[in-house]
Amino acid sequence: MSTVKLKNLVKRYGDVTVVHGIDLEVKSKEFVVLVGPSGCGKSTTLRMLAGLEEISGGEVSISDRVINDVAPKDRDIAMVFQNYALYPHLSVAENIAFGLRIRKVPKDEIKTIVADVAKVLELTPLLDRRPADLSGGQRQRVAMGRAIVRHPKVFLFDEPLSNLDAKLRTQMRAEIKQLHKRLGVTSIYVTHDQIEAMTLADRIVVMSDGRIEQVGTPMELFNTPKNTFVATFIGSPPMNLIEATAEVTDEGCYALFDGQRCLIPTLKELTHRDEIIFGIRPEYIEIEPSEGATEINVKIDLVETLGSEALLHCKFLGKQFVIKVETHGKVNNLENLSKLYFRQNAITVFDKTTTNAMMVN
Amino acid sequence: MQDTIQDTMPGVNDSSSMQNSILTKKLKWLVMHFKKEWQIYLMLAPTVIWFIVFLYKPMYGLQIAFKDYSIFKGITESPWVGLEHFYTLFENDQFIRAIKNTVMISGASLIFGFPVPIILALMFNEILNPKFKRTAQTIVYLPHFISAVIIAGIVITAFAPSTGVINLMLNAFGYDSVYFLIKPEWFRTIFVGTGIWQEAGFGSIVFLAAVSGVNPSLYESAVVDGATRFQMMYKITLPCILPTILIMLIIRIGNILEVGFEMIIMLYQPATYQTADVISTFIYRQGLQAAQYDMAAAAGLFNAVIAFLLVITANTISKRVSNTSLW
């Protein structure tokens, strides 16, 4: 059981607080991704967990043992760094064995362990090479090898794929996921790339300004974002947000904007004339009419073709509005679309003042 | 005749006109390049001029090493004597002694002096308190900025038999005063020690720069792996700065026959010639004091050729062993 608990974790640099009391519990064998924009404190949180940054306040525990004052080497963690942190003067085998040699593991044992790890990561033919002679993906695998060779309780990944090109990133993402499935080690992964977060995580922790905005499974965050920050951060393209005024009637709730009336979910906390933001994901906007859907008039400015899908860009109420449609291989006439349809159950309503999502009845 | 050749070899005309057009193109490119980048060349000019005036132009005078040079006849009019001066030099015990002293002093400087800046850089890198680090660095850099005359004055004063701090300390421990600067057996130690004290701090800047270029995540990764600071020093820092160490070593080997001339002149005296007279002081005495310019030029040329060969050898070895080289 390798659970990780962060209790009211704080990090201050002088008078500046960069992590404001984070509470998080990572279950054993879980893959948790910390995601957020640059400077949101995700890497700092991970580094506090690794022991590379001093903890200004709160508590970190691994397997119910508080490790605030435990040296990094005794925390039973392994970390994969953004720039791989491979020793340029050592071969792949020596790099993988570095941690074991430091811990004075017998040479024969090191040899066997390194060979096993190299086999798992398909590095066997590269064991004698230096990092400079490896491709980005191979270096990343060596970095992972260095981490897994020690059989730690927890893996920490600090943006390990951000130095790779898009194609390799996709491939390595899958390899990391498979490796986690195979090893079943509790993993905490930091990234600013929400696609990486969505594809890898059992649970995602969205952070902003040193605080946790929302914790949940990828689909929870996608479908029920807690606030507009999460709504716009998770999902690509992000959720479209429209400012409106609420109209609560006996037949249901409506959002009024630009002389239009759109049926929105019935919300108990909504009162008549409330200022709201209603959001709809680009994927949930329809281009064909359906029963109960609200029709809006738009003029498509740009069509971006992605193959099986296309992104339609238009201006709506002075803001950029994006619609994602399936093309089925054809993009004819998409630029001539003039009407879009919002279905009631595809809409998320946020309080304009707090930007928090309102609960559906 | 010209026409006949051109008739029978039609390619001759074509190729010469092609060469002309390539030359014109290159010239045009050069003019454009100078017009565009003249500021960079202007900044480079002082160094180039310095090299031409003080290093390349004097090479013309090297020929006097093979001539019976007379200042009245000049360089070109003086008669050639072949390698006569070199034979004379190698028959001269003083020159052989100077070579031996040069090699011994340089060798000692290299063996004892070369590692000191590296050790200093590694130590500075380990100092966490920035104030202490700055102070320590200033203290060790300072001697470099003091002129050789003052350094020699400090050494002479420190080793003075009756009032020197070293002898006072010896006296305090019950030992007799030692006339260090007139004892040949002490000269090399004092000279090498002074050189280390004067230059080690400043020399550490290059290594400190190399140390600061080491990727910090290598250390973080090692910390997570459980490496101690000492292990990080010899398993990460040293191997990472090895290319810089090798480059500095090659340069140092190239200068192995260039012992600090001013400092020797100021510290040595006839009593210590036995261990203190080096090639540069020998050249100075032969050339300027005895006015044997041709002999001094021969000694200087010998010095330069050996230094050149040493650099080539060191560079080749370094290239083969560690893939690090000057060129």
C-alpha cells in the first residue's frame, strides 16, 4: 500500500506564497496527474514531495509515514525529470545502475536488474551507448529505467514528455501508461498538457495559482467542470462560454442573450434575472436541428480540417466560438453553415460572480 | 599558337571564364559581407593588429637564429651559418641547465598548480552562503591583479631572513632562520608556491564557469538516488567538467616551457642560478645583456618548436582518449 497524502501543503519563497495549502490523497497504484498552466505550483508540489524543495507548511506522507523531514533518498521515491537528467559521461547501463551503485548493491545483482529493466524498456541493444548517441524517446526510456530499477513506492514524473516532438510524445504516453499498468506503482505526474493528463490519468488534479481547482477522473472534469477555469483548461478546443441572464419560468430555465432564448438545465440555485455564464463544449454543439434544441444564427469565419473532424470558428456575441464536428471524410458546405443547435443537457451553467458551476436539480 | 590551343581545347576558355566569374562572385560576397558586418571586424581589428605586430612580424627576425647576426649589417645582410648556434647552445652547460630547470619548474607547476584551481572551483561550488562565497572568491582572485613586482616584493619580504614572517614563525617554533632566497634547493618550491598563490584563484574562474554549466537536474536526480555531496562532486561535477579540464591542460602543456620570466628575474640571483635559471632568463641574458641576439633567437626558436610539438602531442592524445581537443 503506497498511498500519498498531502495535508494543507504550503510553499513560500520569502513573502510570496506559491502553494496555498493543498490537500490531496493519492490511492495506492493510482496514476494521478497534476495539470495546470505555467507557474500554478504543480512542479513545486511535486518537488516538495520528492524532497527537492523545503516544505513551508503542512504535511506530506507516503504510506501513512510523514516524510517532511526525511531525506529524498529515504522517501522511497523515484523521479523522472523533464530533461531526463542522464549523466552524459555514463553509458545507458551505467545510468540505469547509478542509483543502485550509490546504494552499494552487489555488482552481480546490479547487472541482473539492469538487464531486466533494459528488456522491459527495450533498451538492451543500447546499453553500451552514451546519452548523446540516443534519440529523445530512447533517452526518455533510459530516464524511466533509472526510476524503475529501484522498485520505488512512488514514481514522480516532472513533465517528462515536454522535450519530445508530438509524434514521439503520443508514443511515449502510451508506453508510460502500459508501464504503469504492468508495474502498478503509485504515480504522480506533472504536466501542463491537458491531453497528456486526460490520456494518462486515473484522476486529474487541476491547479491554478497554487490552489487545487478540481480533482476528478478525466471524464468528470470534462463533463462536469467545477468552474470556468477547469471548463476552459480541460478539453481541446476549450468549452465555449456565453454571458447571459437567467429566466426562470414554470416551464423551465432559460438563458437570455442577444435577444435569443436558450433552454438550459433546471437549477435549484438559479433565480430569475441572475447573471450567468453558460458553457457548451465544441463537441456538443449540433449542426442539425433536433427536438428541444435552441437554434442560434452564426456566420462561420474559418474551417479547420483535422481529417475525421473539423473545427468551425465563428464570432458569437463578440467572442470566439468554436464548434467541433465530425466530417465523415467530407467538409463540403461547412463554411456555409448559418445555424447551430444547443441541446439543454449539453449546457453547463456557471455563476457569473463566483465562476463556479451550478448544480443540476 | 594561342588560337591553336584554344581551337583544339575549347574547354580552356570556358573554364577560365568560369573561374573568373566565381572569383568575382566571391569578391562581391566578401564586399557585401564586410559592409554588413563591419562592426564585428572593427572589434576584432585590435587583436588581429596585435597578433600581426607582436607575433607574426617578429617571425621575420627568426632567421637570425641561422645567421651570424650583426646589428650593423642587419637581418638580410648578415651571413648564414646554418645550425651553428644550435650546436653552440647544446654544448653550453648553462643552456642545458636552463632547459632542465624550465622543465622541472614547469612540471612542478603543472603537477601541483594545475589541480588547485579545479579543487578551488569545486570547493566554491559547495559553499552555500553567498556572502561567504563572494568574500572567499575575492580573496583568492586578488593576487592575480597585483603586479609581479609587488608579488616579488611580498615574497622577498615574507622570506627575509630576520624580519620575514616565515622566519619569524620558524624562530617562534625554535628553529633557526633560513636564507630561503639564496638557497638553490628552496627556489623552485618558493617560485611554484608563489605562482599557485597568485594564479590559482583566477584560474578557478574557468572551471567555476564549467561547473555552473552542469545541468542542475543531474544533482537533483542524484539526491533522489541517495548520492552524498562528495559522491556528486566526483561522480557528476568532475566528469562533466572534464572536457574543460583537458582543454586547459593542453593549453598549459603548450606553455610548459614558458616559465614566468619577470618573477624569476626578480626573485633569482647568481646564488640560485643553479635551480632558477630558465630558458627565458637565459635568452634575456644572452640577448640583451651579452648582445648575442642570434644565439638568443636560436634558443627562443628551440623553445617555440618544443612548445608547438607538445601542444600537438597533448591535443592528439586528448582527442584519442576523450574526444576533447582544441581543434
